[in-house]
Amino acid sequence: MSSSRSSYDKIFQALESHQNWFANSIPLIASENIPSPAVRETLTSDFGNRYAEGWAGERVYAGCTYIDEVEIICFDLAKKLFNAEFADVRPVSGVCANLTVYSAFTDPGDTMMALAIPNGGHISAARKEFNGTAGLVHGLNVEYFAFDRENWNIDVDKTKEKIKKLETEGKKPKMAMFGGSLFLFPHPVKELSEFLKSEGIIVCYDSAHVSGLIAGKQFQAPLKEGADAMTLSTHKTLFGPQGGTVLSWNKYAEKIKAGAFPGTSSNHHLHHVAGKAVAFAEFLEFGEEYAKQVIENAKTMASALNDEGLNVLASKLGFTESHQIAVDVTQYGDGGNLEKDLEKANIIVNRQLIPGDIQAGRHYMHPGGLRLGTSEVTRLGMKKDDMKQIASLLGRIIVKKEDSVKIKKEVEGIRSSYQKVHYAFETGTPAYKYIKIR
């Protein structure tokens, strides 16, 4: 057998092995979800082979009759789902959606407010010295919101004071970016937006993690609360394909359109646009019920983990109001090693920097925390009793140091009852079934 044919075969073996693995795992990555069979079908379509540069009806290429039809449906559904005047569904990721608004509203050298990474901020809004998108790619100077660790949120009064001080230093911010990667509670958009706008600061909100909770009317409504623009990831708590979207007001439409094309993309992955449209339709039908269950599951798991002896953060605040749970694991090891122990049991989580890690000399490979999310297990139909069972498994591995291989068999037994997606129009095909078309 030739080396090329051997490599070819190994690729498909790995793809199928991966899906079999996840069909027997408990997926708790907060930034992931499982799409419906309908969304998966869009990703195999010929749309993925075509180009449609530009806005629907104003393309650079011919052959876009049906592509335009689907894209117009997609941005109409997005506007309806989020009560937005304007939607651009072309960004190919949440990071590219953020780059789109950076391009629309700021220039290199401008200052932007955002959360520091250990306080929940995302790398797309980070400084150049950390290779953050805002600093490295767009040349923004990033200043951090004042953060209240006790209340796990942006400190409104101290942030106002900081912005006033920055202004006296000639560093007046051009933009404020709410949202983040570790996102337990709604951010004070309403409390700060009037002040920010009075200072001439554009208000943006990165909803990448909580887009589905917002669409399901269970979190907050950033555009209603004063945001000029909101960026999305279309997976995570939304259950579409991986991709991005920007929502805003008509007065900003042309700036955002130029930021998306030609500013930050050429062709924009048209099969993913079709997948987004299907997911938006599913979410309009089922999203409110789903989002409620996601949050109920997160609260239940957080409480149960606390009962297992784990230090679940924000306990005085009820642990979480989102799909996420943050656990300080320094009493039992570090996030990097415990992530590996859990993976051996087919429990998939991710390590997480938490407040105090940098001062303690910890870093992102071996931080002090784990981040858990309930978006995918909820899509599989799991409810509160299942969350208690999962918490028990985590406690046995992390606290009691039981053998991961032994617990792996229990995980596989649990997953045998949850093999199809829920909250979708068509759910017959198993969630992780490998579909061969070659």
C-alpha cells in the first residue's frame, strides 16, 4: 500500500474513531455543542464548494441564486431571533465577528476596554503581549475593566473611575467590549452603557458563549440594554455549525458589512451559512425550552459538585446564571492534570485560568481551575438527575481519586441512553453517527 493511501485511510479511521468516542463520552466543554442531523446535512452540500463574495444580491460571482435565497433567510431569522435591526451572518467564527466590529468602529492605536483573561476575558479581546486578536491583529491598546472578584463581575463604579483616569492620561477608550470566555453572570451593560455613550465610547458585547441563552430569553438582552453591536458564535449555547454573526442597528449596517467583506473575509463558508439558518429556525421553535434546561442543569450540577467537596466558585451568588460552572481544583491538583484524568474516564472538560492564578505563578497549561458546561449534554436530553450523577463521577475522580478506567465503564453505560439530539425538528439519526458518503 502506498504511503498516500495509508494516510488517506488513517484520516477516515480517525474521524470515525472520534465520533465513536464521543458517542460514549460525557461532553462538558462549555464552548461546544452537537448540531442536529439537519445542520450536519447542510455541511455536506455543494454550498461548501462555491464562492459568493459580497452581500446577497450584490455578489462578485454568478451561480448564487440559491445561495442568496438561503443567506437572506439566514439573516432574517437572526434578526427575528435576537430582535435586531441588522444582522451579518458572514463572519466565519466568533473571533472574525469580533474583528469585524473592531474594523467597523476602531482604528489601530485606539484603546478598548475588556476583561482580563483570568477574570473571564477571551483571547480575541486581549493585548498584543498575549498574542490577543485585538492587540496583535488590529493593533488596539487593551485596558481592563475593573473586576469585583466577590461578585464575579465587572465593577461598575471602579470602571467609571478608571475610564475617567484613562481620559486624563490621553488614553480615552474608543470601544468597550463586554462578554467573555468564563461567563457565569450577566454583565452590567444597562448599568454602564449610558455612561459609556456619554463619553463617546462604542458599546459592544461578545455573546459567543451565551448567544443561545440570550436567544432563549434566559440571560440578558444586550441590544435592548444599550449595546451598539453584539457578536455571536453560532455553536456553544447556540447549536449551529461553528461560525460567527454580528447583530446591530441599521445605522451601523454599512460599517459592519465592510468590516465583514472585504475587511475580514473573502468567501464566507456558504455551507455554514446554510447550517446557521437551520439552527436559527430550530432555536426559534425550541430555544426557550432548551435555554431554561441548560441553566437548570448548570445550577444543579454546580450545587451537586459543591456537595461532593469541590470548591465551586461564586457559591454565595448561586454558582452560575449561565451554562458554565467554574471549579477551583487547587486543593486536589491542577486543572491541566485533572483534565487528563477526566478524559481517561471519557469525561471531556477543559482547564481554566481563574482569578489569582497569575499571582500564584500558575499558567494556562496548569491553571487552578476547570470550566464545565451543560450545553451539549442538555442537547442530548439530559436533565437535573443526570447532572447529579455526573457530579458524583467528577467527585470520585477529583476528590476520592478513584480509577478513571473503572469510571469510564460507568460513563459508557450512562451515555447508552442518550444517543439522539433533542430540541430539533428531526432527530432520528443518532447524534454522533458517522455518515459515510464516499
